[in-house]
Amino acid sequence: MTQLRVLVVSLDRLSRAGLAAELDQQPGLTVVGQVSGEEDSFLPADIYNPDVIVWDVSWETASASRNLGLLPENSPSVLVLAATQGQAGQARSAGAQTILSRDASPEALAAALNALSHGLQVTDPALSQGPDPTASAASSPLTPRENDVLRLLAEGLPNKGVASRLDVSEHTVKFHVNSIMGKLNAQNRTEAVTLATRLGLLPL
């Protein structure tokens, strides 16, 4: 079976690593590289020779959307991961062909990437409306699994402990932790727990 070559883009290193690990486990996909998405990071893009690009814009929406729009016309198709309608709207304006929620499962991402490689476009219905500049990452509810991870973070467990309790890989836990911090605009795990408590996402 022909492998679809995927380049992962995210300003956050852990987010890149977690996303790449998840995608690399999907049948038919092979991750050929990880870059930050900053203007100079695409200089060696021809070395990776990807078929499609997965770009998590949620870490720095403004610069990510700007740099997304700087991609040359002959660049591979881009699948954008966004946490809010506002992020999705900016990415859409910058030319993103496919937009999915950061909550999307690896299986859903793989299916969307395969569709994108065949010229089809997919957009998460929750992100299909126009940009909402007032929307914040915290206004997007966490998934049930992210809530599970968040509760265990609040107990002070490290990623390895969370992975053991939930019977998942540490890579999966890292992906969820980064998603939680992105939605809450938190800089670290402690701040994520604090903000989640203030927002009523965790019991006092």
C-alpha cells in the first residue's frame, strides 16, 4: 500500500511530537518531518517532499495564519487543526483546504488526509461557520477524554501516571495535555488546572 507522506507543523514542540506519533501509527500514513511553521522553517520543505501538511494553528493563530498564506501555490494540500471558529476562519481566509477540530481522533485525521490527497475537502461542522473574533479557546468545551486527563492532572499525576490510569500511551497523553493547554490558553499544566477550576471544568 502506498504511504501518504505527512509533514506536521506546529509552533509547539510537544504538540508536534505528539501529533506526529499519533499519525505515524495510522495505516497508510508516514510522517516525514516536523517543523515549527515559522517563516524560515519551510526552507528545507523540499527535503521532506510531503504529499499533505497537517498544521496546528492554535498555538499562535495570527502568525500561523499569516505563514500559512505565504506557502507557494505548488505546495501540498494543507489540513488545519483549530480549536475555535475564529482560528478556523483565519485559516480558511489564508487558504486552508481542510479544517478539523483539535479534538479529532487520529483515525478521523487519517481519513481526512486521504480525502485531501484525492482533491476532496473536509471541514468539521462545528468549525464551518464564519470567523468569530470573540471566541476564545476556553469557550470550546473539552472532550470527555480531555476531561479525564484534566482530572488526573489536577491530582498531580505525571504523563506516565495518566497514561497508566487511562491505559493509553504517553504520546496520547501528551497530545491531550497540549490540546487542553491550547484550549485554555495555558502556558503549562499547573496554569491549565487553575484556569479549568476557575471556569468550572474541575470541581473545587
